[in-house]
Amino acid sequence: MSDWTIVFTRTALKDIQKLDVHVAKRLQKKITHFIDSGEPLSFASQLFKPADAGYRWRVGDYRVLFDVDEHGITVLKVQHRREVYRK
């Protein structure tokens, strides 16, 4: 089991609810895998311009943007790769 906790913001939950059921299940499975590995940041890429978030995970064509703090991981946004970095 992992020491990492994961929290989804209201925006991230809304993003996930908009997705197809199969895509949402795939995201859940991958995020669980990342957290259970014990080193979720080893699967992440640090963003160069962290205006929205500090890190991202790539799950197929979707990006999971998140920040890390002393409480764990806070998922900020889950969107398709063509939309996620647009303002």
C-alpha cells in the first residue's frame, strides 16, 4: 500500500464525469497503478511553465494535471491533450 493520498478538485471531477465510461475507467485504473507503485512521480512529467499545475501524467490521449504538497497529490484537471494546455 502507498503512503500517497490523492484528492480530486471539483473541476477534475467534472472533467472526469464528462468523459466516456471506458476512458474514465482507464484513467481510474492508471491513476491507481501510479499511486500504488509507491513512486507516482516517476511516471509524471514536470511542467516547464507550471501556471496550471506542477506535474502531469499521460494516460492515452488524456492528461492529468496535478500538484504535490505535504498532504499528497491534488488532481487539478483531466482533459484531452489538445485542450488541456489552452486557456
